Amino acid sequence: MLSVAVIEDDLITLDLITITLETELNATVYPFSRSKLARDFLLQQTPDSLNLVISDQVMPDYDGLSLLKVCRAKGLDIPFLLISADPNKALVLAAVKLKVAGFLAKPIRMEELVATSSKVTATLN
């Protein structure tokens, strides 16, 4: 079964993503509205315990790129999708350097979320 950490400070978006992944991909979702709690959770994970991270870029405390850095520094080399309303060039270059699996533009289309999540985790099945 697919296990996904979702970090999004907008509660409505977080709920929509969580419900979509649970119903469409039968995923176990670990939702976080606070990036500090998500960071603590990510530091405890292994590639066997978590298959995908989906994170908003702009949040209080830790932004998505910082969380991606935490994962890579820990050796957690799992797919990471970054959500951004404004994927500027500097962000994209920094994320690509850290092997981001992809970007999701806000507002998120749930069909795109499902398709992208399925694509980047396809080798896990």
C-alpha cells in the first residue's frame, strides 16, 4: 500500500488532497498542516515506511524546499512533489538539484495530483 506524507498549511487543500489520495490511490496518508510537525515526522522515516512526500512550497516555519533538503540530507531518496502557485526559476533549479520528482501548480487539479502521484510511485508497485 502506498504511504504518503502531505504537508499543506491550507486546511481545505490538505483535506482535498488527503481524501483524493485515499479514495483514488488507496493510499495511507499522513496529513500535516504544520511544517514543524512534518519535519519531525520526516526525520523518523525510511524508504520502507514512506513512499511519497507532497509539500506546499510557501508555509510558515519550513517551506517545501527546506523539507526536501531535510529528506535528502537524511538519505530519504523517495519521490517528492512540490506544490507552488509561483514556481520561479530559482525554486525550480534548487528543487531539481535536490531531485524533486515534480511540481503541482496551485490551484491543484485532483486529476493531475492522482496522475502525477501514480507516475512517480509506479516503480513501487
